[in-house]
Amino acid sequence: MGVATRASSDWMQRLVTSDWEAASIAASFKRVAVLGIKTERQADQPAFYVAQYLENAGVESGIRCPEAEEAWARAGITVVADKCLMVLHRQGAALARQAAGQGGKL
């Protein structure tokens, strides 16, 4: 039972909850899933302009799906969900610049 319980919860370690860790990932990602993506009629809402910002930054976006997140995490893929990726992308870029100025060390 202990092994099965541990194995069944290991995937949860792939769900990123730390803003710092998410920002570090955001500095290097090329594909994201955006929750609640909006149309141009709702351009004043974050789910529109965050997705547009990321697209302009060269990031491919998709749609958030908790079932898929679990499946990806179980498959060993790191999953960042329920975070503002525009803010984290900017923070990640700042972290990368900071690391470059410190010889790659944070």
C-alpha cells in the first residue's frame, strides 16, 4: 500500500506551485495552455491580453485541462497551471538576465 500511495502521488511533484519556480520555467518555455482564453471582443480581460502577450513573445498557447495536466504530470512533464504566465514570463526573463550577470548562478 505504501509503495502504491507514494507512486500515485509522485506525479503531484510535477505540479508547480512556487512563483519563483514558475518564473524560471517561464523564461524558457515555448508552448503554454491558457485558461479561459478570450476573443477580441473581450480584449480588456487578462485571458485575452496575456495570451496575446505570450504569442507576441513567440510562445504557443493552448487550453487548460486539469485531466490533461494530471496525465502530463504522471508522464513526467512539468506542469504550471493557475499562474499568470505574462507576469511569470517577464520575471523569468529578469531572472535569466540576473543569472547571466552573476555567471549563471542565482
